Amino acid sequence: MSYIYYLLVLLGSALFCVAVVFLLQKPFFKLAVAAVKQMDILLNPKLDEREKDRLILKNLGRLLSQLFINLFLFFVTLAIGALPAVVYVKYAEVETPDVSSLYFYLSMLIGSLVLFLLKGKSKSDYSYWSKLLHTIILDNYSVGQFLLKRELKKNNVKPSDKPFIMVTGLARAGTTALTNLLYEPKVFHSISYLNMPFLMAPNLWKKVYNPKKVKERERAHGDNVTFSESSIEALEEYFFKASLNDAYVHEKSLAVHEINDDTYALYLKYQQLFKAEDSTHYLAKNNNYMLRLDAMNKRKANNKVILLFRDPVEHAKSLMRQNENFIAQQTEDPFVLDYMNWLGHYEFGLNQKEFDFGLERLTDNYTKDTLNYWVAIWLNYYQYALQFVRLENLVIVDYQDLLHSPNQLKAALAQYLNLTLENTQEEPFQQKAKPNTDITVDAVLSEKAYAVFQQLKELKLELKH
């Protein structure tokens, strides 16, 4: 067989790979999403039969159209890949083309290496397959609920009698840093990035994906805070989004809401899916917890809440910077927006939502590109939080104490939580230098914010130096 034939086989293999990437990637993604969506509809117990039938038929049309598109494009890619060799065989009058020798397979293998050239450097932190997996798992609440119930039943999970610890506060208050400061595997269990995207079935996912080594890198906020797949993060909100079917998520706001008996009981069991030892306490960071703090208190939930706060203007500047940061990221990569929406991270970005606590909507007077808007966000949050600050199960932590006295703060919190934590010698946190911005804040708004700030400072956890 002529070497020209094998060169054309190599070319055909390369063309096939290129065609797959450019012709099949998006259609296959849509097909997989439509297929899992059909399963999600079937598993949804909240739909009546008429509505379920309507949605099944509607999605079936989408599913079949995507299936036909994928089949058609697959045969097109096969034709493109086979064309060079077929043309050669026809015009060179080859009676029996080689399709089984070592040279044939080597030619195909070398041609397929073009995939590595096409890969290039992605703008996203997530690969095509990672995006697909996240989409089909996180975008289908009924599938998640099914996996959760299966996981709870298989592991015979019971709620713990130990109090769970909740770290909360307005975003950029230092909740991530404090959670990482407190976390010790022998004392706490929590949700980490290793559980993504199977947040409702962590033990099932662990059997499939359980890396021995994880790399640390700076998070998307660009604030010198590093994370790895084993890092604790605000991931439990997905449970509430799926369980409540986004009932509290509105177009421009997140609403205070109640928790019914079934959801509350399920939540207590859900916490135990992440434990490795029976003796550990559930530790979570959740900036949306304020939305259901009142509901939890009414149920006399066995929890201890750590509420962080910081200077309102400095806090507002940080929020405004991150809003600009994530708008840029989400514009460049729409998957970042989907990802944050799934996890309930509406603090900033293109789909930023404010907390609706039933107070005066001060933000209506300002736009999001002004510092006043973010000071109003701060005031709205902490003005509402003031009604809870004298609760026995809630302690207030000053962001400045976290920055400058992390070891003393950890010791004070260990005493408050009645837990034995290691006496670590952490260096004071180093904030990333930010450009000086001298922006004037509305005088009346500033006065109200600092009045609340002063009340918080007077009630904060005192440290021993």
C-alpha cells in the first residue's frame, strides 16, 4: 500500500477530530442536558400528572430534535474523516484498502493528536466535560433530591445530637477565612469542593472521585485567599435551593422564608452525609443563613451562629470591587454565572440580588456602580441582624480581630463553642493592597450605617490578649 494512502488516512483522522470538536460539541451538550432534564421531570413529585405530561412532551420534542441533529452531524463527521482515503482508493484503483495493519492504526493515532493542538488554553477553569457534568447534576433539582434520598437510605443516616456551627455574615466579611481558621478534621465535618458537583450524594461521588493530592490556588475573588478541592466553602445553600425549589429566589432579591418540618428534618440528616467520624460537629459557611435564621430559632435549632461584620464603607468598597470583578468574569465565561446561580451566590455579578428583609429599600435610591448602593446593602443586612445579636446561640465577630488577632480569636471561639481546638500560631492575615479610592458616601446613609456598626462593636466577642 502506498505511503500516500497512509498520509491520507492520517489527514482523514485529523479532519474527523476537528469536525467532532467544531460540529458535535455543542449539539452533544444540548442532547445530554435534554436527556437528564427528561429524567428530572419524571422524578419531580411536586408536579401533577397533567403538568408532568405537558412538560414531558415538550421536552421530548427538544430531546428528539437534538438526537436527530447529533446523528446527522455524526455521519457528516464520519464522511469528512473518510473522504481523503476514499477518494484515493477510488482514483488509484486500489482493490482492497488496508484497514487493519499497524501502519493504518498508527496513521489514525497520529492524526488524532490534532486534538491536543485544538485544545489550546481555555479561558475557563472548567473543561467541556466538567461543565457538562456540573450542568446535568446541579441544574436538575429532582435528580438531586432522588440522589439525596437514596444516599440517606443507603447509609441509614440519623440526625446528630451535637450542635452544628454556622459561620455567616454579608459577603466579604471574612467568613471564608474564619471557617478555614476554625476547621479541624478531628473536630468538624463540612462540605468541600471535593463534593462538587454531587452535593446531594457526596458518598456516591467519593467512590468515583477521591484524589490523593490537591493543588492550592488563589480564588476568583483575587483577594489572596487560596483554596483547593479540599477547602471548605459555602456549598450547603444548594440543599435549600433544591429542597425549596427556589421559592425564596426572586428576580431581584432573596426573601426571608420559613422551613417546613420535612425540610428541617432532611437538613439535619443531610449534614451528617459529610462526616468521617461520629464525634465531629457540622461546620458550615453560608452567607444566606440570615434568610432563615428566624425560622431556625423558632424551631429551637441546636446550632451556634458566628456572625461577622466589618467597617461599612470598607466593606462596601470590597463588595463593589467584587461586583465589577464577577461581571467581567461572567461576561467572558457565562458558565461562571450559571455556577454561581446554582450555588446561590447572588452577592455580586450579573445576577446580583439583595436580601429582602421587609425593611425600607434604601438601594432604590442608588445604582450598583456607586458606593452608596453597597453601603445601603450593608445597612439593610446588619440592621436586620441586630434583632438577633443578643441570642445565646449567636456570637458577633469583628473582621479586624480576624485580621490582626486570629489566634486569640480562635481561642475565644473555642471557649464559646465549648470545643477543644488546636492552639495554632497563625500569622495575621495580609490584605491585598487596593488602590486608594476617596469616594464620598451620602451623609445620612453613612450616619445610619455607622450607628449600626457601633452597636455591633459594643456587642462583639471580646478577646484575651
